[in-house]
Amino acid sequence: MTRPRTVNDEDLLDRIDRALSSRRTSGTWTLQEVAPAAGISPAGLIKRFGSKADLLHALARRWIDLVPSSPTEQEPEEELRAYVSAEFEAPSAGAAIFALEELLADLRTPESNSLLREGWDKQARYLGQLLSAMRLPRLVDPPRGALLLLDALHGSLYRRGVDLRPSPPTDTLDQLMEAWT
């Protein structure tokens, strides 16, 4: 008889995501590294998710699910600033490099690439809706502006990775907003 699960998959994914997000070093991570944060053994992670790749896919699916589908009742600019800050801030150069390494790994396999494309598409639609609601006078095409914003935010993450005058992602947003008003 198997024991009942004491922690559901969403809680495990939250714990693993927090552990990976707080990493201060670059380089490959292991199941042994994240298992303590998840409160489960590496073997338990394999039993739950199948493999490290399947765990990464579950984390990607969770990220996609957490991207809002539409703006809330909050002021669009406040919501945009909060989202940009939460999603694109890297606590250190090592954390930024780690995030970029994971991105490159996601581009290597068709399934991960597809999940990344789906997530970025959802992010672009959401950001485009926020930009559209802000009615910025010089932003003619909010969906294209959303893609430019994503490109700029990823670029600021690269700069953070090499400590080239790193700045918060909201500074990148502010510069674009200034150009669009």
C-alpha cells in the first residue's frame, strides 16, 4: 500500500521554483540540489515527475499558467510595473546567468521550445493588453510594443548577467514608456 501524498504537485513546484529563483550561482542544477527545498528526496521527484526534463516541463507549464490572461481591475501602469518587477528582476549576476542558461536549455528541445513559445506568446498578449489600456500617444501598435518590451527586458537580464551597468527591469520599462508618451 502506498502512502498518501502529503504535498501536492503545485506546492512542490512552488518550492522548487523558489529554490531555483534564489540561486546565486550559474551552472547546471541537480535534483539533489532542489530536493531539500522541495521537502522530498531526489528519487521522490523522479517518481512524481518522471525525469528532470519532465520536472522542467512541469515548471514551464506552471509558469505559463501563472501568466495572466488579461489585466485585472488595477491601474494598467501599476499592474505592468508590478509584473515587470516580479518577472524580470534577478537578485544577482549569478541568478541572471542561471536564468539565461535555463533559457538556452529550453531552446534545445522541441517540447521545451514549444512551451517557451507558448509562454512568451501569452506574456506578449498580456503585456499588449496592458499597453493598449494605457493609451500611450506614441505607441501605435501595442502588440508590437509588447514584443519590444519583452526583448528589452531580456536584454536587461543579459546586462545583469555580466554586471554591465545593471538596472532594475522597471528602469527599462520607464525608458520605453518615456519614448511612447
